Amino acid sequence: MTARLHWTGVRMRTLRVTTDPDDSATRSVTLPAAWEDDAAQALAQITQNGGPLRLSTEAARWVDMIDACPPLPGTPANTPAPGRSLSCLLLMRQLAPNIALWERHPDETPGFIVRLSGFVQDDGFAPEHFVACLKLACDSLRRLHAATRIERTGELPLFDLPVDPSDEPAGLILLTDLDACLASMGLDYDSDEGRNAAKAIAALATSIARAGTDLSLPPIPACPAIPDLRGLAAQACASLEGRHLSPVETGFSAPGPIDALLGAESCGLAPVFSPLREDGHLRPSTLARLAHRGLTPESALAMALAGETPLPPTRPEAHTAMHRALERSVDFLPELPEPELANLRAKLERGVRRPLPMRQTGFTQRTAVGGHSLFMRTSEFEDGTLGEVSIIPTRESPMARGLMDCLGQAVSIGLQFGAPLEVFVERFAYTRFGPAGTVEGDPGTAYASSMLDYAFRTLSEAYLGQHMPDAPQIEPSSEDPSPMLPFDHSSGDTPRGRRLRLVS
């Protein structure tokens, strides 16, 4: 295979991985040394046949297959074969074939998955490089379609095939790692600017895929973060005008091993909910967002310990908002879970305790309410939702510390069995009992009517995205019409002139 020569000079390493957690058998996987271990696991899942694996050998199979396809009519004579460029894009983890093309399944639709974050450079998104990658992928799919369209397995009769190849799609181009791409450009996923940039990138990809076909092009919105996208799309369409090419469908990828092979932080258009990787280190998207805010990991940690939020949490509704923003920019999108089905699933899952991960994330808050110290710590599930809370008044009596600790454990057990946090917040926020007063150590809260009031209003802001204002302060009255004991009472009717005196 001549395509194996494209990997000459690339430093490789070999790992032993397992494809089945219940099976102790391992496979030898050789891949570039700069790639992480998850890529080796993904490559083993893609290639199910036994024996050792080498990325260069497996990639050469589909690269040589595309190189063997003749150029399309109208292609300039000096156009090089796409194999070397495809190998370079795979090495840079910007593009990879889907499983149908990787395994060469003739009865499935071939396609490529493009990692959007791989096209962000120091000066921002590189649209010229992105357009060149898309044009190469579309040309490769159309070559393969023209050469293999008569091959069908299980699809009879053969004479039902369209006479004109341009009447049927040539393949798929799926985009992935959208949130990490927006983070590298300094844009928040849950913002109008982020949705506008995502819509512009998706519309540009669809315009390139439909260039030279009879299909209409989607409008590309003006995007200040990525200028001149409309000019690039017009230039690409003008170069293919009048070719009558087969269309290439576009969309966003669903979870699969190809995304792990490319090193995508989030599949398709899904957001990155957790700022940490599985090994406990900050994600590249988290570091990028901190850098665009002028923060270092150390300063962000200091803010978190002080009770401030260095990065705003992503709302669960942000995924739906992004899905709606991209509906008209691509041919299809991964399905979102229906709200009613999700609520039903959540109800069915109650009664089964959800375990916390071995390495947990969360925040630690140390404050004082009315001069009394309070220590609060949270632990989160893998999706960033609250799974455990600990509320400890450090300098109170043993009985007060024990009761607060038991309350925290009871709330944690309820959360792990599926009880919504909103119910706990509604019940315990604004409760009034001592100690109460001024809050020290948290600039977002000035007054709390109790320690539980402060704790659950803090949880509401951190995990529900709802800021609850302080309760109105109640000043102690100078004259109490119905005092409690002890009291000061003097009366001549008392036996032997006995006087009851107020003590404090």
C-alpha cells in the first residue's frame, strides 16, 4: 500500500488495549506518539478484526481506495491525488472517515467527520484551511461515488439506480467538537455570539458541500469573529459552477469512536458540561476560556476558593437552543431527547441510587454567617450536576455540627436517588433561625436568615443558575410586648416583696 509511505518520519508508540471490559485479552495498537491512550481504544473499537493494529496500515486501506478512483470530469490535469492530503489531515486530527468508509462497507453511506476545533489557530478560526479541507473531502467522496455507485449488496433490482449520478448524494460530512471550537475563539456556547458563529460555520460547510449542484445554498450570517465567510463561499461556488456534481449532505456527528479517535472533547454540537477531564486535569476548552478572560488556572482556583465563579456554568437548555439555531444550516442534526421522555426516564430511574465518580469535582466554600463559621463542600456527577453536599458549622456545639452533618447526608442521599435540587432549595432557602446575620467571605451574599438559607441559596446559584436575593433583615424590637423568661417583674403583691430580675 503506497499510502503507508505518507506516515514515514512520524514518531509512533505501541500500547496494549482491551476492547471488552469483561475480556482480559489485549490488542497491540500503534499510533502517533502525540495521541492519547483513548485514541488507541477507539481505533481498536473501529477495527474489530483480531491481531495487532497500526494506524498507518489501517488508514492506507481507504486512502489507497480513494486514490485508485479516477478524477471527476472537468478536474484540472495537474490536480494531485487526494491521498497524501487526507493522510496529513488525519495526522493533524482534523478529519477522519466514518466507520462505513473506514471499514469499506459498500451498503452504507461513506463520509468524513471534521473536527472544528482543529482549525482554530493563534489568530482565530482559519476559514481558508477549513474550506480547503471541505473541498478535498467532497472531491474524494464524489470520486468514490462515481467509481463504486454500481456496487450494491442486497439492493435489487439494479436497474432502479438513478441514471444521472448527480441525482443521489455522494456521501456525508459531519462536524464535531463545536463547543471546543467556540472556546478556542473566546466565545461562550450559551450566548448569541456563540450560536451566530456556529451557524456561520455550519452554513459555510453546507455551501461548500452543495457547490456545483442544483441545490440552493443556505444564507451565511455575518460573523464578527470570522470575517469574509461569504466571500470564501462565493469563490468556492464560482470555481465549481456548471459542473452538475452529486450533492454531499452535511450535519453534526453522534457519539462514536471516530470522535474519540480525533480527540474531540464533545461530540457534534453538544456542549462541554464539565471543565475537567477524566484524569482530573483542566480541559483544553477550559484553559482557552480562562485565557480569553485573562485568567490563569491559579487565579481561577483562587476565585473558586473565594466563592466566585470563574466560568459561567452551561445551562441544560443551551443544547436545545444551539440545536434550534442550526436547524436550517445543515441537512440533518442528531436527535435531542424529548422532554417528556426524559422526565419519564428520570422518574423511572428514581429508586436506583446513582453512584458518584471515583474522582469528584465541585467547590469548597468557607464563610461566616453572623460571625459563626460555616464550611460547605459539594461533589458532582459526571455531567456536572450536584450529587453530594456537606454543611458543617465548624465552631458550633457537637449537637449542632451533628445535626447539620446529618441534614447534608440526607440531602445527598435524596439527590443520588433522583430528587430534584429545586425541591430542597424551595424548602430550606429563607429559613429563619440563629445564627443569622451578615455574611462574610462571599461577595455575592450580604445577609442570610440562617446557615441553611445561605447554603441552599448558594447551591441554587451554582447548580440551577438562579440567583436568589437576600431576605429582608429583621431588626430586634426595643420593647417586646410579650417577653419570654427570664423577665424583670416587680410587684407589691409578691410575697415578702420578692423581685424577679432580667438576667442575660
